Amino acid sequence: MNTLTQALPSRTIQTTVLGLVLIIGAVGMARAATSPSPTPEVTVFERYDTNHDGQVSIKEALALGMLTKAFEVADINHDGNLNSDEFGKAEFVDAHLKVSNFIDDSVLTAKIKTGLLKNSVVKGLQVHVETYKGIVQLSGFVDDSNKQLAIAQIATAGQIAAGVEGVNKVINNLVMKS
């Protein structure tokens, strides 16, 4: 026990703590009562409609990260703008497409890693695989004690990645240790 808790009875400590809690709560309530009322939340549609014309153009949508395909699918009347109803559909399609792209990239990465593990030439390598929109980057180090083997390992890893369906490009950054 420290000297403060020895000097004060536990009842006094409890009363003091309770008093502090009540004071802090009262100060918070007083601040809340005197602060101005919160401004109304801006809807997502309003955030995208930067020129405030009641529609979201393709330029406004792309500027805030919406995928072109989501915009095109939701633009039912094909006028090049989204009203609030079309925008709701575009949001849904956009989220779905982004999740699908992420899952597709994860699947490609898993297939490449599996292929690397199964291959006897590169099986022991520690290859880091990153995939984004079908573009694969391989990175890591290859032991150069046998330069011919190291060159073969780098080339084979690249071939395995390129051979996976859905891979658009391979950036092979595997490097020989020197």
C-alpha cells in the first residue's frame, strides 16, 4: 500500500473519486448544453455533387473515386449524370466492384504462392507477392552461391506468376544476394 491509501480511509477515497466523476460529468453536460447545435450531416450524394446542380456528373464521381463502370451501369437514362436514385445504385455497384477487385487480387496472389511452393526450382525461396488490379509484383532475395540456379529461380518465379490466369503483368523484382 502506498502512503496515501494508508493515510485515508477507503470510504474517503471512494467519496472523492465519486465526487470527481460527478464534477467531470456536469462539466461535460454544461459544455454540451452551451455548444451550438450540430450542423446537419452532408449526404454522400451532396458530397459528390460538388457543383450543387442536383446531379452527379462522371467528372464529379471520378474525382471522388467512383469507378467508371459503376457510373455507367447506374446511368439508366444515359444522360451522363446521376440523379439521387441513380446515384444510390452507382454506390452499390461501385462497392461491389471494389470488393470483387480486392478478392480477385487475393485469389491471384494465393494461386501464385501455391504455384511457387509446388515448383521444385523455387520451392525454398521466400518470395513476396503483391497483386493490384491484376498486376503482380514479386520481390525478395535469391542466394547467389550458384548464379545459374539463382537466374533460373528468378526466371521461373516470373513464369509461374505470368502463367496464372487473370495476371495482366508481372514486375519481377527478385534480386540475387551479393
